Amino acid sequence: MIEQLRIKEAIKEHGTSINEVAEKMGISRFTLSTHVNGNPSTEILLRIADAIGCPITDLFEQPKKDGLSLTCPHCGKNINIKVE
């Protein structure tokens, strides 16, 4: 299962901005935006988390607590299982 990135949300939740994070990382806002909107490497994710002051896991979408989602290995469709 591929986790979805939520970098922009994490930046806002930690009370900072893209500009501030880019400054702390020593890169331009444009370069940071390119990483955020693209496919950032693990190194970049670690640097972003460090600049925000959060664990790297905060940059990923958290699984829902009331259910489970799997991908069918045969057809590729999502299978949602509700947990009670």
C-alpha cells in the first residue's frame, strides 16, 4: 500500500510556512515546492521533517482507525473493510 504524502498539511499544522521551511533547509521556495509537489526522496522528507520539528511520519497520511483498505492483487481495486 502506497502512503499519500501530506507535507503541506503538516507544515500548516506545525505553525510554519513553505517559505520558512525552505529557509531552514537552505533552499529556495521554488525548489521546496518542486519537491513537495513531486516525488521527494527520503533525504528530502527527513530534511523537511527536521525543519518543521516533527517526526517524518507526520508527513504521511495516517490510516483510518475505523477501517482498513487493501488493494486487490488481481484487479487493482481498493477493498475497504470496516472495523467495529
